[in-house]
Amino acid sequence: MEKKQFREKYPNLAQEIDTGKSLVDIDFDEDEEKTERKYAGYDPTALDFIRRCKTKEQADEIINYLEKRKELQKAEADELRKTLKKSGLKAFGPAKGVSHYEKPVRKEEEMDKEF
């Protein structure tokens, strides 16, 4: 694109490039509090993955996958399969939703507002 075309199509941007000054203030507060995620850096375990499953077949697939990747030893995988077959998914605890690990940390003041 030629300079003339650029100036015609993007006059403000061309002016900012020429002057080195922005027409729009894009300053932001670096000290602004960032939303903390409760599970940031958390590495889910086999149980965490199983608790997100909706069927026994999905859970068995997770166990097989983790065993194949050597994230579960054979004895651990066999024990999980045995529990799954005998007691079902409920034996591993309540189900976790899709966005379970993306929930922000709740601050005390937010919790106080609820009561």
C-alpha cells in the first residue's frame, strides 16, 4: 500500500505515526488488581478428570489414556477400573463442571455480601 493510500484510508493512524503521539489514551493501571484464578498452576489428577466424565465409558477411556501416557501406573489404573466397575462414577465424588477450574477466587468481602 502506498503512503498516500494509507493516509487516505487511515488518517488518524498516519498522524500518530508521523507525530509519535497517540490520539487515544491507552494508558492502563499496571497495579490494577488482577482476577486470581483458584486453580492457576494446578495439575489435575486422574480423579479430577474422572469426576468430569458423564459415563463409565468416558472414565475408562481417561484411565486407559493416562496409563498409556505413564501418568498412572498399572496398579493404580487397575484399582480405578475396579472402583469404577463396582461402584460407578459416584464413587469418585461429585461431578465437576466444564468451567470448574476457571472459577476466580472469591474474596471474603464478596462472600460477606451474600449473608
